[in-house]
Amino acid sequence: MTRKPVEYTEYLQLEKILNAQTLESDKENAHAHDEMLFIIIHQAYELWFKQIHFEVDSALTIMRKDAVNDNSAELQTIVHRTSRVITILKLLVQQIDILETMTPLDFHEFRDFLRPASGFQSWQFKMLEAKLGLKFDERHGQQYYLSMLKPEYVQFVKEVESQKTLLELIDDWLKRMPFFNDKQLWSNYHTPNTNDSGYHAFWNDYLKTYASTLVEGEMQNVETFEKIFLSEHKSEHTILSSEAMRNALFISLYRGNPILQMPFQLMQNLLDIDEQMATWRFRHINMVHRMIGSRVGTGGSSGKDYLQGALNKHYIFKDFAFISSFLIQRNKLPELSAELKGRLGFM
């Protein structure tokens, strides 16, 4: 069968896209020139949100497998696609530069026509936060977080919230790391310290070295370290389990070893996603302050104050940033056994 030729306009369905901008100000015979820019910017946001979902969903599919090889094409795929998410988020931040070519007076020409529509109704963004790992209990503005959405969109979000998040799957993945479960890897490990702590010899050595690097005012970090990394139960300081945090710290310390480079890059990508989402919120706060000052948002939220609360609270992968508080210099790291070094290399 002869395949029908593909035509550019039809392939991109440009007739639908280019006719999807209807100005509310024109309906009121009060044409506001900058409303076109406002619509297109926000349509572009939603299209990019769709692409981010597409990338995150592919990572979730891989992470839901019973095992993910840390030296595999699958992990490389996750790293590549989360890197793409970061680049898209950077673009979303840059789009604010275009939006800010609109002055406050330009915005006020059509702002009242938008009520009660609001960016707060972006169900795609709420779903994205939920997929990544933002739980309801961690949300700012819980009382009206779903209140402005249509019932079908509320259902979309709740379905996502009922599934395992990327952060939870990362926790499972980190807990499966075999470094401390294989006694043979540690049979020739030489410890310079007496171990009266009951911890694994490596962590006993690391904790003693870490404590020796602390200065006045930091000594409480020893107790915090034990709660976060060495407890049998999840610490109140973190979302990730203690076992996952231990392995994440180990990956950070010995990331120069080939087998740990991809896991380390994945953790860095998750931190970068958090950073770019926070940067977007920060730029959004400043833009809203510039455009409407202390007035409430079109959807009835507290505007700038709500956005500030979300910025402060909605860090999803903050546990990986927390690790930096518990690092030591490379030249003080415990020397690993030859067996473990071999395991961490390309075999």
C-alpha cells in the first residue's frame, strides 16, 4: 500500500494550534494587545508540561521494574531524559523574560476579564509535582489545592497521587544497592578504629572521621548523622529511608568509580530539577509582585504570598542536597577493599 505523503501543516495540526487563541478582551470590545502574548506563553507552558510528563513517565516505567542495572542502557536512558527535563525547565524560566515585556498597565487592560481563571488551575503542573514526589501533607495551601479544578481534573491528580512517585521508586532503587549486603566485599577491609558502635565497620570509620572534621557549633551533626544514615527507621529529617540515604551518601563519596557515575548523575539531575522548579517559582513571585503588587490573584489566592509559601515548601528532592552537610575531604575517605573496588569498576 502506498503511504500518503506527510504535509508539514497537517502533521503539526497547525490549523488547530494557530486558531486556539481567543482574546477575552475582544469579546468585550476592549481589545488588549498583550493578551495574545499572555495566552501564547501559557499555552507554550502547558505544551512543555506535556513533554515533561512524557519524559517522567518513561523514567517511571523503567524504575518500576524489579531491578535496574546501575551499569545499563536503562539507567542511562533515565539520566538522559531527566537531563532533557532540566533543559525544558530552564526554557520555562526564560519564557518569563518574554512575559515581562508586558508592563503592569498592559496586563491590567485584560486582567479582570480572566477571573476566576488562574495558573493555579494547571492540573498538569499539579500532576507533575505529584509524580515527582510531592505528597499532599507536604503541600502549601492544602485547603484550596484542588478546589478550583474541574472534577475530571481532580480525578486525574488523585489517580497520580495513588501511584508510587519517582522519589519513592528512587528510594526502592537505592535500597537495592548491594554494597553493604555482600560480606565478601568487606572481608579484606582494614579498619584503623575500634568498633564499639555496633555499626558496619565502614560507617564506624566514616563517622569517627566526620566527627573529627566538625568545628564548634557543628557537633550536634554527629547525632543527626546517626539518625539519618544509621538508624533502622526513617529519620524525621528526611523522606528517604536510612538505607537509601546511606547508599546515596556512599555513591556521592565514591562517584569517581565507573559503576557509580550514572547513579550519581541521576541524583544530581533530581537536584537540578528541584532547583529549576524553585527558580521558576522565584521568577514567578517577582513577576507577580511587579505586575499586581499585593493584590490577590485572579483565582482568589493570596498572589505573591502563596507563591512564596510554595517556593519555601515544595522542594521534592531536598534529601540529596542534605547529603552535603555530611561530606568529608577525599583524602580522608576510608580505603575500600580490593574486592569492592573491583565491583565498582567496569567488569
